[in-house]
Amino acid sequence: MKIDGTHYRTIWQDDAGVVQVIDQRWLPHELRIVPLKTRADFAVAIRDMWVRGAPLIGAAAAWGVAVAMQEDPSDAGLSETWQVLNETRPTAINLRWALDEMERVLRPLAPSERAAAAAKRASDICDEDVEINRNIGLHGLDIIKQIAAKKPGQTVNILTHCNAGWLATVDWGTATSPIYHAHEAGIPVHVFVDETRPRNQGAQLTAWELNHHGIPHSLIVDNAGGHLMQHGEVDMVIVGTDRTTARGDVCNKIGTYLKALAAKANGVPFYVALPSPTIDWRVDDGVKEIPIEERNQEEVTLVQGRGADGQIALVQISPDGTPARNPAFDVTPAELVTGLLTERGLCPADTTEMEKMFSDLKAAMLAD
Ligand code: MRU
């Protein structure tokens, strides 16, 4: 997508072969682009959320393997890289998906062939992500068109949580791709952006993206969605996912579950934009089986913003020493999900239907 007229991806290899990323910790106040040159750089960038969002975590891990293969392409080096990068963030399955995919391609090769093959596969994974998200957008556009047809001349109001926008992927985003496509198609859309405490990905990233694309939006506090739904102000919810199980339970940013409950109670359709690498066919019951990342307490007690002096700073919002809990994700059970917007089309959140649409991918994952 474009920033001030220039097309960017979130991760790319520059002309000198160095991997560059947008360091998202400083948005929306500063656009910082940083090189990642070593395996350790990638591990820190994923763990400390310079790059974040399930698809981008996967893409970054793939490039991390490619860079690691320049450092040590041996069998032991490959195993250690898989281990080190897999430990960076536990919930988004795209991380493991990408590491397994790199391993599948690289393991049979001689060490001397691995660096080049790894760079090629990492680059292809990025291109595939863009294409997946473009297609999610086209299928989502059909749904937005249907809603628009029921309220001619009026704006379609869409609520989203966290940032499942282009910054969370290589390009397009998942939940935002239908919105960008609808905007391009001339359908009037307006987005309610959940601020998404504790790290405020909605306020800092989604609002920034939508602003750059001229898409009408309103930032709302996380607690406002239920009220807006009760008053008929939300036509649909679209969120992303960090891991979706074989039966369609959806793990996503903390707070997603509450939005799904509110949507169900108010008859608002709740869609999940789901790229196929985010399906974990090994798990069924998301609540019981998905490991939920618990992050630092300080993400709850401190909030980052830009002060009147123009400097980016952290401010403490609770008394000294207040203990906090910080589960970063929650699970929305399949029965609360109206549909999964995938690159192959709209799929019910249901074991049989998901298997029908993705039998090839399920077989491939379970064969590993
Ligand atoms: O902790 P984050 O910022 O990595 O969490 C991101 C989300 O929860 C997104 O909604 C999810 O990864 C889907 S991104 C297309």
C-alpha cells in the first residue's frame, strides 16, 4: 500500500540484498525503516514487535531463516534457527508454518545450496501473502457489496479490532483488504477502529493506515463497540486471526471475543479474515489447546504516545507497583463466527466445510 504516494511493503530485500522492515514501534508518529542483518536481529524484531501481525511474523521468520543460512547453513544451524525463531512468539501459527515451510524446502539440500534457496522461498512466501490477502479482499468485497445493496446510498459501517491491516501482513492486510477493495470500488465505507489496549494497534496502526488511504474512520475505545452495535451503527465486524483451529475457533488479539459476543447479541455479522497459513489443523478446541502469549505487565501499566513537546514517551497510568495481567490473545468459539473470509472464498467456521475447502492443506500439514 502507499505512504504519501510511495508504494511500500512491510518487509523487503533492498538492492544490496539486505532485508528492510518498517519498525512499527514508532508509528504513527515516526516512520522508521530498519535493516535486519542477523538471525538475532530477526528474533528481537519479532519478539519485541518491531514487526507484528500473524502473516508478517511468518514472513519475517522466513527471511530470518534465509539470513541465518548465510551465517550457518549446516543441519545443526537449520535446527537451531527453527528453535530460536519459533520461541519468539507462541500464539500466531504463521510463525511455525513459515519455519516448517523453510525447513521442508531446505533440509533436503546440501548446505552450500541453502542460502540461495532460502532467500528464494522467503521472497516467494512474501509474494504469496500479498496474493492471498488480495483474494481475501475480493471475496470480502462481495459481502460488503451485499450489505451496501441493502442500504442504497448509505455508508457501510465496519468495526475492526487490533491491526489486521497491511502493516500486519506483507501488503493489503487481511481484515482491511475488503475495506480497501470496497473503497476502490466506490462503495462508501466507514470504519470503527477499536483502539486495542494494551498496545493500541488500532489507534496507532490501523488509524494510520486508513488515514493514509483516505478511508473514513473513527477511533473508538475498546468498550464502545457493544453500544454502537445496540444502536444499529455497525453493519459488520471484520477481524483478523493469529490462529484458527480445524473446527473454526478463532484466536485473535485480546478483546476480539467480547466483540464477537456483542455482535451475536445484536445480530451483527462477525467475519474473520483468514489466510490459509493461519489455520492450525493440529488443534481443534481453541480455548483448551492454543497457547496464549502473556506479555510484559508494563504494556498494561504504561502507555506510549507523543507529548506536547513532540517527543514519543511512555506514561504510567496506574499507581506505582500495581500488578497487572497481560494475556495478548483470546479465543472466539466457532459458533460466534458468521464466516471465514479466506483466499479461496467464504467458508463457514465448521470442521466439515473447512476440510472441504482446504483438504490439500490439511493433509500437507498433518503429514509433517
Ligand atoms: O500482537 P500482534 O500485534 O501481533 O497481534 C496482531 C493481531 O492480533 C492481528 O489481528 C492478527 O495477527 C491478524 S493480522 C492479519
